Amino acid sequence: MTKMSYLNFLKRTKLPPETRWIIKTKSNGKVREVKHLFDPKDYTGGSNPRIVHDQETVIAILEANRAD
């Protein structure tokens, strides 16, 4: 799925509020990958915690990245 179609999917679909994603970026800051998390607790703990995002935040990041 491309970045644009995933953005459209997120805008059209109402997901449960506890749904979370991580966003991987390239070295230049552009979005490289968006991963849907089935168990966000696995990504927020441990020695290398990742920032997890809710649906509205992911939409905002993808929209800001769309213009680039």
C-alpha cells in the first residue's frame, strides 16, 4: 500500500481508539513506512522504546509529508 492510499484508508475508516502505529522515516525525515501495531505494549517498553501514534496523529504526519 502506498503512503497516499494508506492516508485515504485512515481517513475513511473509524478504528478503535486504542489502535496504534509506529512510523519509520528515512534519514531526510520523509515517511518510509507506517506499521499498524497489534500489541503496542511490545513497542513502548524495553531498552529501545518507540513512539507510538494514534490515528489522528498518523493522519497529520502523513498529510504533512504528502506535500514533500
